[in-house]
Amino acid sequence: MRTQIQRRILLWRALWLLCFAVLWSDTEAQLRYTIPEELKEGSVVGNVAKDLGLDLSEISNRKLRIASESGKQYFSLNLRNGELLVNEVIDRETLCGQSASCVLPVQVIIEDPLQFFRVEVDIQDINDNSPSFLSDTKNIDVSETTLTGAKFHLEPAQDADVGSNSLRTYALNKNEYFVLHVKNDNDGTKVPEIVLQKALDREKQSIHHLILTGIDGGDPARSGTTQITVKVLDANDNAPAFEQDLYGIKVTENSAPGTVIQTVKAIDLDDGVNSKIEYSLGSLTPDAIKQLFSIDSDTGELTISKSLDYEISSTYKFDIRARDKGAPVMEGHCRVQVNVLDVNDNAPEIIITSSPKPVPEDAPAGTMVALINVKDSDSGVNGNVTLAISPGTPFKLKPTFSNHYALVTDSQLDREKFPMYNIELKASDSASPPLVSSKVITVNILDVNDNPPVFSERVYSVYIKENSAPGSILASVTASDLDTGDNAKLVYSVLDTNTQDVPVSSYVYINSDNGSIFCMHSFDYEKMKIFRLIVLAKDHGYPPMSSNATVHVFILDQNDNAPVVIYPSTSMGSVTHQRMTRSAKAGHLVTKVTAVDADSGHNAWLFYRLAEATDSSLFSVNLHTGEVRTKRTVSEHDDSSQRLLIEIKDNGEPIQSSTITVDILIEEGVHEPVSDYSMKTTENNNKKNGKITLYLIISLGTVSLLSVLTLFTLIVKCVRSSIGSSSCCVRRTDSEYKNPNRNLQIQLNTDGPIKYVEVLGGDMMSQSQSFGSYLSPMSEFSDLTLIKPSSTTNFTDTLNVLDASLPDSAWTFESQQQKPPNADWRFPPNQRPGPSGAGVRPDEAGATAGVIAGTGPWPNPPTEAEQLQALMAAANEASEATATLGPRYNPQYGPDYRQNVYIPGSTATLTANPQQQVPQQALPPPQALPPVEAPKAQTPASKKKPTKKDKK
């Protein structure tokens, strides 16, 4: 028999497994499996990976895992094949009690990307429980006077199984006095009763033993029994009867303890003591119900003893007993069903199914951050939950399915502004008033390299003294990066650009970690005054980002160059030879010492001093111009050979100086000039003098032709002008050349042994400029010889004709690249560094010496026309000197004066014969000078010329 029953059980389980394998469904992206209870540990529920469409390789790669909402893990996941296995034996009755449906929810979580699935496992009941009675025995007292048809209530049997496996029917052993009657309550409960079908006779049989059997509907059926003992009594033959067999009561779960929920009433037809009724809960009422409810034994009032909770149980069923006080005691029973009504007494619960992970700041909108589940233990409207997120965050909630949400990004993230978000989740139900619960989750933002380095300054200016030791620090540049970690770690470097055709990397070195810039060698201000380097800052991110800054390095001048004498030339020895006539008067210009200093600013201010002299009372040296003049008239007692040692000092610190020795030969009458070249023979001198004569003849012819052409051009111009105006030409009342466009003035002076021309002028909107040209009539060799014009006025007219006939674009002058002016233009000519200009007049020396000019704007570079006019003035000076001498020499001997002609704003220089020049280092161009004049010898001709003040 047992073997047959076991076979039936196995067959039944196999059928259930077949139903589970065929009838599983997928609703709203959910899996549902059906299994019978009591499966062994390790039994297969279903292949989750296969049903979700995952390959075996994705099980471990995507970290497939399961979680249980109940907290206890009834199932496990086989990570090798994705099968869902029973983790332990499941007892449906323990898990779900008498519930008709028993479903275990299982959460399936897949990461990378994050996905969430809900799996429901329906636990089907099997007939593994037999019906049972709360008591194995039941005693019933029955009066012998009890009429046939009387019913005696029995305690119903309990079966933990549900459905068809639950209690189906009862059976009573065969006897002649009692029969079984089964009644169905409104809730479907089967209540057994025994009915007296034959009058009792205590004298025949005082006790009757009955066996009540409860049978379920399983296959095979299970059963349970209880023994009923019926004791026959005399007398009191009416039992109390309740007005209702079933009392249905509704009460809210928030009802206070002590509340009367119902009053039951029973009636006893007996009189006297036998009719007095005492109420009580049924003898088989569970203790849990006795703790919740109580009844007044006299009035039958049913009250609440302890607070009710709908979420624990929504329905309570128990019996109330009414007993009289007769002998024997008679009792009646009624059934009470208490339905608990739900109130909104449970706040929603927020469950973080998957904790948020850090999100990169470049994550696109819609990136899933976390999975959230909400639930409410209340029912109906009270259990409808709405989840909201705190405003002002770049996140939003995306519903997946019932009460499940995904937290996703809603907009672009920026870690530099918000590295972390504390997101408050608020869940509220639909009751009135609603209950609200909240939870804060933290989402960290991961940095990406989206910010380039930023320098503290875009352009740095650095100053360093020349001759600084190699390895000296120039500057320190700093940059910052808003990113973090390696994205903010910076490396500094110098872009390999060229400065003066030399890579800048050969000048400086930069510390790649802190941006400190060091010089690799000392600098020379005279070779390089400024250079630029570009510093690059690059981070370690991927891809790397960079930015650059420009560093201008200004080299400051130091007094490291001694003055260099450029005239008189001493190329053939350390002594220069000059000569003068013994008839020279006081103030006679013997020679002029010109020196330059390669330094700039105050370091290039030069001062001349007569250090030693054969006769110090005879000669003097101008402190600022270097002019050597006689202090008194030369007498016959003075030695014919005078030696002067002239010292030139600069204004730097420490002071640099140099000296030159000048031998002056005082001669009587007209003699051949003393040659500086002792190796030349008289024959060579004669040949050279012949060349000079030839040059003079050619120059005279050229100048004559030029005068004729000029006159012709002037006549043509006057004729053309007379057509449209009454006057032919505009007469000039002075000997100055003036052009309203160029604002030029040319002043010629032929007095004294030094011939010079001074050009004054400048643009209308710029500071006045002056150009001076000095040529000595005693030059031993002449490279430029012109015939003297007929007069100063003719020369000025020639310039006017040329200026009127030629357009502005025709004035050209080729020179080296123009350099920017330095600050020396702010000083008066007698304090200006570099080549010394013409000295001031004696009557103006006191007013101008040592006066520093105003600090106005820098002068504009000279126009091309001004440069050409300065050249023509110099040519005219040479023409006057040569024409005066003719093929021979002037009786008044002058110094061999080869003064350079400097044009401000340009490096072009007019010099003497290159064979007589001493090679010199290229110097910065002199700056624009204010108008000055050369000193004049005290001659009658000079007294007739208008002074500079009169012209102004």
C-alpha cells in the first residue's frame, strides 16, 4: 500500500514539473516559474540565462546574480550554465500559510550595462499535510431529555494544505444515536456537527464514544481523527442559542484597545439557574486571538484587548461560547469573523536595489546610475506609492515596471562645478494625508580631462642683467588645471623657436615640474637686448590638453664696454698727428675727438678730459663734445710740437675709460700736410695729388651742369605756375629751405676752418629733428669732391626745385633695417651717449648744458626726404671745402677731420675712405636729436650770419 502511495506521489510531482516547464510565462519583462513545494536542495527551477537570452560567456562577464526581496535566499544561481536552483527545501505552508497563491519574487541583476529583471516562482501545494484537530478528545454533556434532532457543535479539523488538498469532508463512526452533519460557513469552512437521531436513555447507556474523521481531497487522501465522548445527563435539557450563528464584524486597524466592537446575545429557554448564561471565547480559541480580543462574561460585549495590524492579519475567526448554569450545563456557540480595515499607518519604504557607482562627467544623458524599489505595506490607495527626486540635479527617475525605478542622468555633468551629488529620494503614498519617507543617496562624479591648463598670466615680462652667471633663474611661470589626478598634473616645456637664428632652447632651460626658467649662459646686451620664448604647459590626461604663455626676456645693460675712439683715426699707431698754423687765435678748433660707447643709457654718456699736455695753457678739451681748441693765441715761443693725452670716460659704474694721444704740429706759412703714414713716399703723394685735381675738375663740371638743369627746371615750373596764378614763384626772404609737408630747414655755415650744414625739421605732427654734417677741408684724401655752388642761396634754390619737381615717392635712401629708438633722445646733445654731436654755441652753453629734455613721446624716424637732404647738405659741405682749397691747400690749416654723418632712426652712415677706417663693431643707431649748431670760429663772416635764435 505504501509503495503504491509513493509511486502516486512521484507521478504527481513529475506532472507538476512538466507543467512548470511548459507553462512558464514572461509578463512585463518578468519570468515566472512554477514548482511544487518540498523539492530537494539543488533541484532545477529553470535556466534564467537562457530565458533572458544570455550567452554562457555573459554570465560571468556581466556578473549575473540574484537577490531576494524577502531577505532569505531560497534559491541559488549556477554561474556555469545559468540555472536557477533550489537552495533549501521549501515548505509552502510555512512560507505562505493558507494563502491561495504562494509566489516567491527573485530579483535578477545584470551589470555592465546594468539591467534588472523580476522572476516570480510560484510554489504549488502538494498533499503533504493531513487534517488535524486541535484536541484529540472532545467531551460533550447531553441531557437525557434532549430531543432528537439536537445538534452538537464540534471543532472543525485544520489542514495546512490548500486547494484540492485541503479538508474535503468528515466521517463519523457508525452508531445508533448520533449522525454526522456538516455545514458550510460563509467563508467556505466546513463545520462538523453531531445530530441526535434517537432519544437518549441514561439508564441504558450513560456514555457514548464517537470517532470523528477529517478527510482531505488529495490523491491519495489523508485523514485525521478525534475521539468524542458523549456523557448523558439528566435535567437541564435546553442549551443557550445565539441570535446569529455567524457575526461579521469590521474594525479599523487603528482602533484603540478597549473598544467594543460587537455585543453577542444568546437565549436559554430554561428557567432559573438553567437559563443564566455565561459568555466566553471558545475553548479551542488560539492564544494569539485571546490576546487580541476579550468578551464580557455577563453582557457578551466583545472588545479589543490589543492594537490590531492589518499588515499582520486582515481577518480573525473564532468561536464564542454561551453556557447556562443549569445542571448539567448547557452551552451554545456562534462564530465571529473580524475583518480588519486598512488605514494609512505605514510610510512607503525605499529600497536601493543596486547602489550607485561613480559616473564619469562625460557620461551621456540616460546613463543608468542606480536601481530603486519602493513598497508600502498598506493596501488599496494607501499602498500606491509615487517616487520623486530632489530638483536641481542632473538626474531623473525612469520607471521600469511596478514600483521599480532606474536613476539615470538627465543632462551634462561637470565635475569641476559639482564633484558629488547628494540626491534625496522622496516616496509618498496616495492616502489623504499622504505619508512620506525619504532617503539620500550619494553619486560621485569621476573626472575626465576636459579642462586645459591655464597660466596665471598670458604674457610674462622678465628682466635680467647682462653677464649674469649661467644657471641663474629668470622667472617662474605657473599654470593650474581644474581637473584632478593625472588630468591636473602638468609638465612645462619651451617651444623650440628661433631667436637671431639660434634655437631659444640654447638660451634657457625650464624645470618641467615647477615651471622655473633658468638661463644656460650669460647674455650680452650689445648683441641681444630682448628675446621671446613660449612656454607650453601640458597635462597628463588622455587625450592631453595644453596651453602656452609668452615670456619676454629683457636684458639690462651693464657698463662692460669702454669708450672707443673713432676719430681721429689711430690705425697706423697709437698716436694721431694733427697740424695747425701758428697764426691761430684763441678758440681755434684744432681737432675733434669723437668716441662711442657700445653700452646704452647712462653707461654711454661720454666725458672728455685733457689728461696730459705739453703745454696745458695752450689747449683745452670740451667736456661733452671732445673739441680741442686753443685757449689763447699761439705765440712764437710755443713749441712747434705739442702732445696731448686725452682721456674719455663714460658715466657707468664702474667707470670705463680710454685714451688717445694727439700730436699737434704748429707750422708757419703753407706747407705740405704731415702724413700719418710714414711709409708713403713723396712719389705716391704726388700721384694722389694729381688724382685729387682730376676729381676736382670733374666735380666742377658736374656741379655746373646740375646748376644749368636746375635753372631750366625752375623756369619751366614758373611758366606753368604763371598760367593759373599771377605770380611765378614764391620769393623766399631768407636762406632757409622750407617745405610745408616736410617742415625742413637747412642752415649753411661756411665760416671758420670747419664747414658744416645743419638740416632742421620733422613731420608736422612729430618732434623736430636735426641732422649735422661736418667735413674737414684738411682731409688728406677726398672721396667726394664737388665744385662749390655760386652761393648759399643758389644751393637752397636747387633744393627747392628738386623738391617741387620730384614726388614724395622719388626720395629714396637705402640703409640697413631701421632700429627702434632708445631713451637717449630725452637728453640734450651735450649729454647724449654715443658719437658726440656738434657743440653748443658759447653764448648758449650756459643755458643748455646739463638740461634734460622733457619726457614727451619718442620722435618719429626721419622721412626719406630728410635723409636725402642731410646727404645733400653733407655733399655741399664737402664741395665748399674742396672748392676753397682748389688743387692745393688753404693757407689756414685745419685738422684732418673725418666726422661720420649719422642719420637718426637709421643705421646708415656716411664715412670717409674705407681704407682709412678702423673696423668698428656695429653700434645701435643714434636717436633723433634736437636742432643744434656746430661752434663757429670768430670771423667777420660769421658775425654777419643770422644766429640760431634769430631764425627761430
